[in-house]
Amino acid sequence: MGPWRCLLLLPLLAPALRAQQQQHLMEYVERRLSLLEERIAQWHDQSSRYSTELRDFKNQVLGMLEAAEKEREAMRAEAESAAVRVDRLEREVDYLETQNPAPPCVEVDETLMDKQVATAKQRKNEKYTKLTDCSDTIASVRAMKILKRFGSASGLWTKDAAGSSEKIYVFDGTANDTVYVFPRMREFTLFSATRKAARIKLPYPWVGTGHLVYDGHLYYIRQQGLAFQVIKFNLANKTVVDSSVFPAEEQIPVFGLSPSTYIEVSADEEGLWAIYATKEDEKNMCLAKLDPASLDIEQMWDTPCPRENAEGAFVVCGALHVVYNTRLPSRARVQCVFDVSGTLAPEDASLVYFPKRYGSHASLKYSPQERQIYAWDDGYQIIYRMEMKKKLQV
């Protein structure tokens, strides 16, 4: 066929070629749409499967949460039941501890008391004959250790001043009848609650912070009307061994900054002492030597130590040390020393300062065996370790 014939056929073949190309394009588009539909169907199937699995997982988790909630409620009920049983047990223990024999009669033979007072007054202000060779006095506060904060602003904590027991005795407040007893310093330091402590319920409430634990006995002060009694309480069998009305008339608070304390019972190397004050000489303190067995007053002294701004006192080697502060708490200091044996003049004693703490001391208990002081300062329990010197060297 000649070239001119091909040229004549081109216009006739062009529509056929275009139709064929369009057919191929439509087939291509249909194949792509078919693939896309398959993928959409596959995605839909997978999405449905994932939704079903998620719903099943959600239901499983909800079931586990419901089971955990039931277990939590059961554990809470068991804990509450255990707490109730523990409280009941503690009450039963307290009840057993307080089931003591009837305390001895606290009525005082007035004739006998008058005789004791007369004997003590005959020896009033006499020079004291020492029982030991102790000749030390406090030179300074060597160290201070703050144990913790426990209880109210006023209180007392101490060890047995004459025994070897590690027990810690805690008197919270200035008017109460329950003593907390911790087995060791560790339990008292580590635990803030009183669950680790035994409780001793006393037959009579105490007043003030002037009490003392000495040789297995608690010597504490009871107020009965205008009179004050020294109660001797056996800590082993929880019984009152003896009691005595303190033979002083018209007593007043012994420390100007501690109005709740009328008698401070103290212990040193010589034994037991009582620090007190009366209206007869309301400016200064008085000191008495106590017989720990009978609670008799062996000897009495008028001291030159004023009550004003006094916050506490203790006895070391037969010498009364009075600690002073100010109405607005400042640094406590031993500013008055009265030696009953006469070997240390007040003007020769060292002026001892305590580190400034939170407020003023509610109690200061000297331990003659450890040569340290257990102090209660605005609810903080503190130990002061003392540096000692011979009296003749001061």
C-alpha cells in the first residue's frame, strides 16, 4: 500500500486507537479500585478483630479491678478487726496491770509527823555529813543530744537513777495517772507512737514534773487539797509501798517558771533529796534530805537560791544546782549552787550555760551513774552530758 493510502487511513484508525487506550485505562483503574477495596475490607476485618480484643481486655481488666476492690475491702475489714482486737488486748493488759492490792492507808499520824518535823528542824541548816566521797561539781555542758519530740510541752522522762535497768519512763503532762515505759532507749527513739510502750496506771494522779524513779520505785507527788504527798510506788508489783505528807506548811511552786511543780524529788550520789518552797520564805528555795526507805525528812536547809526565773533544779554530790531562764525563753544557766557540806561556796561555783533550745525546761533529771541530765524542753526530749570537776578545783 502506498504512503498516500496510509495517510488516508489514519483519520479512520485514530478513534479506534483512542477507544482502545481508554479501555486499557478503565481496566487499570478498575484493578486499582479492586485492590483498594480488598485493602479496605482487610482493614475493616482487622479493626473489628482489634475492637473485639480491646473489648474483651477491658472486660477482663474491669473484672480484675472488681476482684481487687473486693480484696481491698476484705483486707480493710480484717485490719479494722485486728485494730479492734489490739485495742481490746491493750485495754485488757492495762486492766491486768492496774489490778493492784489495795494501797496502804495514806492517813498520817499527826503526832509522828510533828515529831519528824521537829527532829528535822533541830538539824535545820546544819552542815551535812556526807555518805560518800563524791566531791565533783559541774564545770560545763560537754554535749547535747536531741532524741525526739514526744507529748505535750511539759513533762518528764528519765531512767532509774540508782538501778541498772535500761527502761525509759515517760510522764506526759503535769497532771496525769499513766506512765509510759519503753524497754530501751532504742524503742523510745525510733517509734513516735506509744504502741511499743507498756503503760502503768497509778492509783493516784500526779501533779507537776518533780517525780523520780529510784532503785525500782517511783517517787511521785500527789496533791490532796492544800497538802502534798510523796507516794512511793513499787514498779515491779505495781503497788503503793508507802506515802507521806510532806512536812511543810503553805507550800508554793518551787520554780518561778514552772508553776505546776511544788516538790522536786532529786537523786544524786548521796541519795534522795526534795526541793520545795514555802510562804515563810517565798523568795528562796528550801532543800531536804529524804530517807528513801521511810520517806522521813532527815535534814532541812534554807538556801540562798531565789525562786524567781528558776525553771528547774537538781543535786550533784550534795550540792543543789538551780537552773534559771527568763519569761521570754533564752539560754538556760546554772546560776546558783548551794553545797550542804560547805565545801563549795556559791561564789566559787562555775556559771554553767545550756545550749539555747526551743523554750524553757519543764524538767531536768540528773543521772548520777551516767553523769548526764534528761531534760524536757517544750516537748523535746534532750540529753545533756556534763563535764565534771573537783570542787576544790573550781
